[in-house]
Amino acid sequence: MSDVLALTGIEKTYNRGEPGQIDVLRGLDLAVGRGEVVALVAPSGAGKSTLLHIAGLLDTPDSGSVTLNGADLTGQRDMVRTIARRRDLGFVYQFHHLLPEFSAAENIILPQLANAVPEKRAAARAAELLERVGLKDRAGHRPAELSGGEQQRVAFCRALANQPALLLADEPTGNLDPETSDKVFAMLMSLVRETGLSALIATHNLDLAARMDRTVRLEQGRLVAA
């Protein structure tokens, strides 16, 4: 199994050289294989979000390499990283971050337009994804007209709109009640499995983590098998 994501020797320090220096990541290594779903478990403040931001090309490590979908993006200029992010990555956060003035369908269409997908094809992709998550009849509704679980399902569709190689999710159901969380997570896993997508999903929920292929724990800046 080839790796869709490979982080090697990742180090990240805040306030470097100052009395309050914080070593967040210390020579961290992580590989996510194609079609593999990996759970990332970490206590609050351990550097989980920093790790996801580096994996998602939103932040740069102080040292180490980031390889995504076979391309070494270490030290690449911002435009190259932006193109790779649009093409190869999908993001889901604890809060849906949908654009309130646009409908569910439009929220899924817009990132495709930014990736130069023709509008007709983008609309068809949005309709397909919304039908998959049971929201076909809610396509024209704005986020404020949707429940929390429905909003997060739209966010999943938006993350998958450009058919990325890797999904990065930070507590994707952490803002939902337990029953809704379980249902929404099951739907996310179904989408991931159907498409053969790779995923790195951060969660505090050990029951959800157990439903993934592998769990790694972030401790003192390094990853250990859970």
C-alpha cells in the first residue's frame, strides 16, 4: 500500500529561543496509506491541530518533510501548496463553517468553481453528494435552516466535492449530541469507504476511533500506537 501522506521528522516549536519556548512536535513521523482511515487521539493542547495544519499545508514545520500524494511539498512556494491543497485535500472541522448566505448546494459548488470545475458539472456533483447523505430535498436551504447534523453532513459533502486524495478532520462530530454524532459519523465513514478515500481523523471519542483502521496517539510531541 503506497502512502497518500508521509510526514517525516516533523518538528514545530513556538516562541523559539524565548523563555516560554514550547516544543509541540518533536521529530514526528506519520504515514497514511491509500484507502486507510487513521484515528488521531490526543489530549487537549497536545498539538493535534498543529499536526493537522501541517499535514493540510496550512502551516509549515520548522524541520522535516511533508509528502502528499507522491509530491514532496517541503519548502515549496505558497502557490504550489495552495494548488496541492485544492486538488488533493478535503477539510472537516468541529464547526461546519458553511457560508451562511449560500444554500447547501452552493456551499458544495463554490470550492469546485475555485478548482476550475465547470459550473454544470459542479452542480451535478453537489446534487450527487447531497443525495448520498440524505439531503437531496434540502439542497436549496441555507445553513440556518438546517439542523446541526444536517449542517455537518453538508460540510462533509463540501470536503469531498473535489474528490481529494486525503480527508483531514478535526473532531468532525464533536459539536453534536451523542446520538446525532454517532449517526453523522457513520455517514462520514460510509462516504469515505465508498470512495476509497484516505483519512486522518482527530477525535476524543475512543468508540469512534475504534471504528477506524488504526489509531495513533500524540504524546509529548511524538506519535505512538494506541
